[in-house]
Amino acid sequence: MVNIASAIAALREDRFGGFWQGCTAQERTKLAAGHIDVRYANWFSGLGMNLLQLASFVRPAAAQLLLADGHVEIDLHSACALGDTRLVEEIIASSPGALDTQIDTYHPIQYALGHPEVVRLLLSHGDDPNRPIEKLAWFEWEDRAAMRRVARWRPMHMVALGRSAECVDTAEVLVEFGADLMAYAEPFAETPLHIAAIFDRSAIIRWFVDQGVDVDIPTGIAELDASELFDSTPFQPFVEGGKTALMLALGEGHADAAEGLVTAGANVHARDNGGFTPLHYAAGSFWQEQSDLVRRLLSLGALPTPRDASGRQAIDLARDKGYGTVVAILESGHGGVSK
């Protein structure tokens, strides 16, 4: 059966060309006019988009096929995702208000962040480099945050999350037009540097530090408990503000990001508002045991003896998580830890 669901499956499985060729003209017209009502994937929503907008973001070649076919009309979001400056210019010229249009809360500039030249064009036409945006990516918990109107990210936070080689170039364009590199964003009171650390984006971490961002800038005080949006069990007991980027990178288990932050001068003795040090985060890491990161911190002079506000040392967190190798490392040759 030819419907939106089958078109999404064809995009997901990278066989859209054959699927589209097999559709009748009537089916193509109907598909082009429809909107996505099921998630494209667990990492990408697509909800509320039309077929061109979805394809432009996830399968640009399929989007070009749709445009060549003549059954769809280009829009600003799709043109931004495709990096087509000529089309972007034409659409803005004919409809200046298009800069403020949204698809599932997403603005055109969010679709353009992988294309620095398009971002420059949007900003030159008056878009805001510090525009509040409600979603950073396409995580399901962001839908809940958006419904509660508690998320206020900035484009720079979204750039900090990106994987593409153009991220630094896009960040430079945003700064040129006045983007705030140290803006705190709700719901978790994080700066772009914190986002880069959470997602192991070493290149943009280096760039932020080179631009003068304090490598030890702490997170602020979050407006709500993370457990109101998703299962926060893996992040226990690190529920207080004041986290540094190094703490977050260690908690996530990101060796590259952690090493980059250390090289940039991150303080291995810092404390968050709950009294936890970077070694606490490495020893009680969120997802799995991180013995190599614990060893690395100890080699840098991190002390195993500090206690958090509740009296817990790093070894206590490792015991709570069942991280036996980390417990053994902290028990051997590093006096002062509790037994």
C-alpha cells in the first residue's frame, strides 16, 4: 500500500528512488501533500513535516528527486536543509515572514545549521543568532519539555551538539552576528560548552575554549528536576547544579572530550554544588564503568579522598554502581579512601 508510512519506510531504508518511481502521479500528489504523523526514527521525529521537509533533512538525494518531479513546492525549511542559498534568497524575498515559521517548533535556522553560508544569509536578512528555540534535537523528552514551555535553547547549543565538519564554521558565523557563547539554556541551565561535552564534540570544545569560554564554567540551577522529563536514574546522585564540562564528559564516559578539556586546563579538583569532584563523576559514571578515565584522573593528581555534601567518596559511588574494577583501582595505592 502506498501511503506516508510506506514512504517513510522507503526513506529510512534508503530505497526511496525505487519507491517513488513505482508511484502513480495521483499517489505522488497525495504523498507530497501529506504530513508525517509517526516518528521517523528514535533519533529523529519528523512529526508535522511534509515529505519534502523530512527528505531534505534525512535523505537530500530523495528531496532532489521530489523537487525534480514537480509534485512538491519548495519551502524555506527544506531549502535551508538542502543548503540551497539561491532558493533561500528567493523565498525570503517573496515572504520575509518565513524566517519565523515553525515546523514542530523548529525554525528555518535550525535546519540550516549544517550550512554556514545559509546561516549567514538568514542572519543577514534579520534572523536572530540568539533566537530562543524550544528543541535542541529530536529527543522524545523534548516534546514533553516543549509542551510545558520550559525549554529555551539557542542556536549555538544546537551547533555544539552537531557532528558535521561545518559546525565550527557555523559557530563562527553565529558569533560574527552576535551569538552569546556562554548563554545558559533551560531546562538544565547548560551552556553550549556543556552540550559539546555531553555529546563528545572535541572540535567545537577546542573552538569554544579558543574563543575565551571558561573551560570550568559551571552549569546554573535547573528550573525543574530531570526526572519530570525522562528516567534520570543513570544520572544519580549528580542532581545539583555547578557541573563543569569535564564532569559531564566523564559522567558520559567520553574520553576524547575529557582529554580535550584537561588539555585546555580544566580543573580536576573542581566541585559541583553537591560537593562532587570530576573523580566522583568518573567513578560513578552514568552508563557503564570507566576505569580508564578514573586512572587518567588519578595520574593528573585527582584525589580520591574528597567527600560530597553527604560524605561520599568516589569509591562509594563506584560501589553503589557495582563498578568493581574502579573500586579496586581506588583501593590500591591511593590511601585515604574508605574501605
